[in-house]
Amino acid sequence: MANIKLFESRKIRSLWNEEEQKWFFAVVDVVDALTDSQKPRDYWYRLKRREKERSGIELSTFCRQLKLESSDGKKYRTECSDVEGLLRIVQSIPSSKAEPFKRWLAKVGYERLEEIENPELAQQRMRKIYKAKGYSDEWIEKRVRGIAVRDELTNEWKKRGVKEGKEYAILTAEISKAAFGLSPSEHKLFKGLTKQKENLRDHMTDLELIFTMLGEAATTEIARNKDARGFPENKSAAKEGGSVAGRARKDLENKSGKKVVSNKNYKSLTEKQTRKIERKKKK
């Protein structure tokens, strides 16, 4: 189970290994969070070389190559480490954040065990994270629901022989193009999102989230009803599912006189919520 964890508001990609019952974390994301380096990949490369020269220890031995999703929606092999390995790697990183990070690691492991016993805790924690970042309750509910719809779709793709990574990204782009007339990368540029790690859906308006959900839910339903098998058949289902959302979007735009696709991003979404709270305080 892939996931995003937050350490002091910095995103760290993670993967839960059911068989071993433990988390694996993207080392380059940890380096980014601890060092604030402009080029965390370069920092990690130099760190490994420096540690080998200094102590003879190869830090890569504490890592596994696991496929994690990047900001472009594709999955790439990424050096990941479990808690024990990360604790050793962190020893080689001169950072004032090292000790808080170690405590954070212990907390993440404990919380996962709690979530296995009570799955609703995961959603509750996700809501708290978005709330702390300034999003409205209404937006958060749509975002959480959208994650569930997306998970249902990707689970369906997996059962139907679609390969994770590149094929998932292509199908996602087909849904987006049919729903919004833009691919996810074009949609990001329209919103002024240029950083690789920025998640498009965290910058969507309520309506953009709704039509994204509609396109993905429709794709799931069409794939099931047509018993789509393999990539080509599921690509057709993705286009059809996205078109359902596309037609609904155009109908709304014709009746409201306003475009659904917006250049608003996280900053503008949370600023609007802040102004709303301030108005309530004045009353």
C-alpha cells in the first residue's frame, strides 16, 4: 500500500509491506526533508560516496529498489529503506531535524498498527493534515472521497491486467483529457504548478474534484460492465468514462456561463478559507 507521509509539512513517499508488516520510505524524500537541499538526489549520491570513503559502509545496503509514484503519475524504481535502515542512514546526515525525525518514525510505525485495527483512523488523520494546511471541511470531504474512488479504479485496473506505472499514467491522462480537455501535466501548468512534487489534486477546486471523481467512477463502472481486459480495452473504457464527465462539465459550463477548469491552486484555495474564517470572527 503506497502512501504519502508528512514530516514537518514535507512529503515522504512510503510503502507498506503487508508480508513483513512494516513501512518502507523513499530515502531521497527523507534527505529532502532533513537537509532542505535544492538537489536531494545529488545530496544522497554524495552522501553515499562520502560515507563509503569515511567508514567503508555502503549505505545502499540498507535500501531496496521499490516502485513509487512520482509527480508525473508514473512509477519509478526508488531507493527505499525501512525504519531500521533509515535510522542508520540518518546518522550520516548532519541535521538538527535528525532527532525529531527519529521520533516521527516511531510514531508512524505505531499509527500504522492502529490503522490496521481500525481503518477509519487513516481517514481521520488525513482529514487533520488537510485541515492543518488550511483547507475547508467541504473540500476535504471531496478530496478524501476522491482518494477512495481512485483506489477503487486502480484496484480494478490491477485485476484486469493493466500494468502499474506507465499504463496507469496513460489511462489517467485519457480520463483527464476527456473530462477536462487537458492532460494532468497540462492541467498543472495551467494552475502554475511547476514543482515536480506538487500533487495536482491537492490544488483542485471543489468542482474539479467532483468531475475527476465522476470520470474515474464512470471508468470503473464501464470497465466492469464491459469486462475490459488488458491495456487496450481499458484505454477505451478510460476514454468513455472521462467523456461522461466531459459531457457533464460542458453542460454545467453552458448553463452557468463559467469554466470548470480553474487556474486556482492550493494558495488561493486556502486564502479563501482564511478570509471566510476572519469574516466569521468579526461578526
